[in-house]
Amino acid sequence: MKNDIIYEKARELGQLLKDSKTFSDMRTAEDKANDNPVLVGYSGEYEQLRFRVQQMTLEDAPDYESIGGLNKQMEELQDKMMQQGDMKALQNARSEFTALMNEVNKELQGVLSPESLESGCAGGSCSSCSGCGAR
């Protein structure tokens, strides 16, 4: 019965996050990127290349030179995608939302383990550390 309250509060938090401007901005940026015909085209090309690379690596004798060429084409497509304003906006919006989620998680961790906030770490162990700089 006690866990029901936790789940209810988690749903409330989820709704607050969903109602946030940060989340709304990210969804708007996703929609714009998905409606951008240039990005959709690049994305389709990228997926075709990715599939070809995957198929080639499964061959008995993979042609690593050809695979390298396809990987280069994929990198070039990624660069072209990242030069599109809608993709830049999406990346920025996703970064903002990730930062919000990191702050929420930090607050939760601070309640569960207040000493972790004092040391500058997000957790009590460095085993899953992503580089807080406290080591």
C-alpha cells in the first residue's frame, strides 16, 4: 500500500515534466525535425547505409574497405544533418531536457543520500561515475 503513494507521486512528477516548457520545446523541435524533408531524406539515406554496413559485417568474409567507405558516407550524412537548423534546435532542446532530468535525479539523490551532494557526486559509489570530477 505504501508503494502506491510512491507510484502516484512518480506519475505526478512525470506529468509535471511533461507539462514543462523544456519538454514542450523538445517535442516541438522533434516535430519540426520530423517534418523537415531534407532531414527526413538524410535520415533515410543514413538508415539504408547503416543497414548495408550491418549486412556486410555479417558476411563470411566482410569487405572492411567497403565498410569503411560506407561508414565515411554515414559520417558525412551526420555532418550534413547537424548543419540543418532544425537538427541543431532538436539537439539543443534534447540537451536542455537532459539537463532538467539530471537536476531532478540530483534532487532525488540528495533526498536519498544527502552526503552525496556534499561530496559533489550523484551517488555513493564511483562505479557508475560519468565524470563528476570528485575523484
